[in-house]
Amino acid sequence: MTKSAIKIENLTKRYGKTNVVDNFSLIIEKGHIYGLIGPNGAGKTTIMKILSGLALQDNGIISMFGDSKNLDDQRKRMSFMIEAPYLDGSMTAQENMMFIRYVRGVANVNRIDEILKFVGLSDTGKKIVKNFSLGMKQRLGIGMALLSSPEIMVLDEPVNGLDPEGIVDVRNLLKKLCDEQGISILISSHLLSELSELCTDFAIINHGKLIESFSAEELETKCRNHITIKTN
Ligand code: ADP
């Protein structure tokens, strides 16, 4: 039996008297790309922060790779990019990668060039990150998240604010990661249309509650032009 990558059961998080995540459950299967879709303030970032250990839930159980007890150990198999990637604008792409390599203790220095090539930034040379487009910065952030060879990536609104070309670049990159390296991805957006061509599965969230979840095939069926005729 294949274990799920992440299992979220009845997750609740309160700020003051408000349940910003409200009895939320979701299973993320290995090798799938899950889109967490909801308007601003729906609770997407809070769920991702709880998964990363940056926030604590008030209720609910999280399992990672079938383990609900040693989450800090399991988190080492994952990478998170929550809110904005941490980048130093005064350094080049290579230098930013080198910094994260030291922080994470990644032994293989060749991995930096491999990843920069993979995310399409190998020709940026001496250009400092301050002068990168937003799309380039997001791709570098994803590259930094890849350094530790994660099995799951959690990405908070990585296409927010990108122009259509930037969205396509990030989408192709994530698709490639899932197809070629079998990485499972949880990605959030406030627009279903931004992720509709990328994700294999979708979860719609509002006011912290799971409204609906469906596969890409089910989405296609829902969106197909049709006429409904009701008869008595
Ligand atoms: P989303 O990522 O979907 O835009 P968030 O998870 O960031 O939503 O926020 C969900 C709700 O929780 C919002 O109403 C937000 O104001 C509130 N919230 C988030 N973080 C905090 C915090 N540290 N303290 C109080 N309220 C918070």
C-alpha cells in the first residue's frame, strides 16, 4: 500500500476567537500536485505554516510520510517557500545558492550548477538578484528549495504577481519536477485559473474550511460546456 505524502486531519487554528483554519482535512498523495485555492485570508498560509512548524495548530493531526510523531524529522524531507523566498538582493544567483548550501549543509557543490540550469538561471552570471524580474526571483527561490533534494515542496502563492510568461515558466518548472523527479507539491493561489493547467488535484478553501476537493479530470468535466435540461 502506498503511503500518503501528507495527511491533514481535522486541523483547527484559532487566532483570538476566530477559527482561521476550521476542521480542515486533506490527503496529499505522493507524486501529485495539489492546488490549495482560496481568496486572501482564507487560511492557506496558516495551513502551510503549520505544516512547516512555523505555527502550531490548536487541534488536529498531521502525518508526513505516514509518521505523525516525529514531524521535525520528516520535515527534513520537505522544502517550504512561504510568503516570499529569502533572497539577498546584493548577491548573484550562484552566491545566494552557495549561502543556502552552507546553511543546509549540502555537501555536493555541483548541485548548484545543476539546479540553476534546471530552473533556467544558469546564464545570469554576475547579475545581482536585486535586478532580477519577479519570475526569476521566484525560480531562484524554487531552486533554493530544491537544494536539499526534497520529496515534497510546499509553495505559498509562487505565481502571485507574475506576468503570464512568468506564470508559464514557473508552471513548466513545477511540472518538470513532478514528472521527472516524482516530487509531490502543495501550492497555493487565490486564482484557480493560475493553477488549472498545473495541478493534478485541487482543494478549495474559504474561511478556513475545506469547501470542495476534486481532481483535474473532475475540474475538466465541471468546466465543459453543457446544457442541463430538467424535465418533470
Ligand atoms: P491566506 O494565506 O489564505 O491569505 P492566511 O492564512 O494568511 O490566509 O490568514 C488567514 C486569517 O488568519 C486572516 O484573517 C489573517 O488575518 C489571520 N491571521 C494570520 N496570521 C495571523 C496572526 N499571526 N495573528 C492573528 N491573525 C492572523
